[in-house]
Amino acid sequence: MIYFAPLQSYTTLPYYLAFHSQIGGIDKYFTPFYRINKQGIFEFESQLKADYSICLIPQVLTNNSKDLATFAQEMLNRGFKEMNLNIGCPFPMVANRHLGSGLLPYADEIKQMLDEFYNKQIPIKLSIKSRLGWQDPMDIFSVIQVLNDFPIHELILHPRIGIQKYKGEPDWSLFEKVLNIWQGDIIGNGDINTIEDLKEKQSSFNDAKGWMLGRGLLTNPLLLSEEEQSSGFFLKKLQNLHDAFYQNLLEFGYAEGQILNHLKCFWEYPSKNFSNGERIFRKLKKTGKMHDYWDFPKLFFDQALEIIY
């Protein structure tokens, strides 16, 4: 099983639909997290629904059963059969509010939230996305003791602590220990940037149900392909992905400024494949008008690929 990791501003529904139509190979696509706003309510796009051609899993960021249940009921109303709870977000603005990986030192609070949530008997599957801890990687073992008492659909584990963000190395030895004591299905996540990385993880942890990929797929959308790719084929597929993404943004009714911002995000990771790509991307970020944008795809595609897949 291969899952697409959620990244705020990047893995939007228009992007996922474009990726599915032009590339494919993904079993589940996870949305960036939803959380209550300053008015204490969730805000959802009208397009957030389950009846697309992809298996879309909505993710929520919360630390209490009330909001978790509210989210679950809304997702059920929109046709979803599964949702995901984020207790792994590493960013201090989240963690310092007792959310994401900032909740991991408090296994008793996680237990209370899940106790109250499951008592409501909302008929939707709940999976968990987690890290090892916020500051202490040993937090995960107290959390696993709690989670094992509930019918968690899947555990997606990124074996870093929150304060690492994406620096340093994932602790795959601790991942293996969790794999041995977790009583359900586990999905691995973290630093899978090539097909060789994926094969190595699959070989090392063959009891894992699957793997979640994020930045690696954004950088190289053809990462899952085992066939040697020519530079021309890679460029054509990237062009098709870009064009389908743009068309989806139009069809979803995004305003021109929003479309421009999303297209800028599109190029942040693939730009790393091109000679001078990051320099071109820095210029693209300064672009303020949509009519100026269209020079940039051509600039990228005129560059030599530094990495040929």
C-alpha cells in the first residue's frame, strides 16, 4: 500500500486529482489537516466529499473529543468512511498549543479523548498519524499502550520527534520496536525519496502494511516507477501534471490570485530537478500577476535535468 502524505498548501484536492489522472499508483490520498478556527468552528470547502475517483482521507488536528466527533460526523455526512487524526505535526505553533506532536507527552489526555470519542459510536474508521514524541522519543510507547486499547484502523508513524521537524535521521530502530508491539496495521513514513529508498524500507520492515510518501513524490512524481525514464518522458509527465492541475484549479472556481499561489507551490519541489531550477523558482515566487506566470514553465522546461529518472 502506498499513501500520499499531506502537506499544507501543496497536496490540495485539485493537485491530488491531477496526480491520480496523470500519474497514479497511490492507494490513499490524505488531506492536510482541518482544525477549528478562531470562531470555534470547522471550515470546509464545498468540494470536500468522498465521491471522487481517488480514495481521499480527511485529516483533523485536535486534542479533544468534542471537535473530533464534530469532524467525524461532518465527514460521515460527506460520504467518507475513514478519517485521520494528526498527533504528529512538528511545527511549534501547533505543538505549543498541545496539538500534533505536542500532545504525545500526554498519553492520558489521548486516552480520554479517544474514550469519549468511541463512546459516541460514530460509524467511521479512525486512523492515527504520529511521531515518536515531541522531545522524548520514548513517549511513543506510552501512546501505543493507549492506542492498543482502541479499534484504531491504522497507525502511520514517522520515526522522528517533533522538535527535529525534518532534520536529522529518522529512528528506524524505534520504528521496528513499535512495529513489534503495535497490535494493528502500521504504515511507515519518512525520508523516502527514491524507489530504492522504498524498496529498502519494504525489505527491512516487511510486516509494515505500507508506506506514506510526501516530499519525495512532490519532487519526483514518477518516483514509484521502476522503469528507467528518459528525461523527455519525465518532462512530458510533469507538463501533463501541471496542465491538469491548472485545469482543476479553474474548474474548482479558484480566484486568479489563489491559482497563482497554488502554481507557485507546484514548482517548489520539482524545481530541484533542474539546473538553475531553484534560481528560477526564487524569481517565480516574486511574480504577482498571472499573465507573468506563463514565462516560468517554459523557463523550467528549457533547463537541463540534473536528475534523470
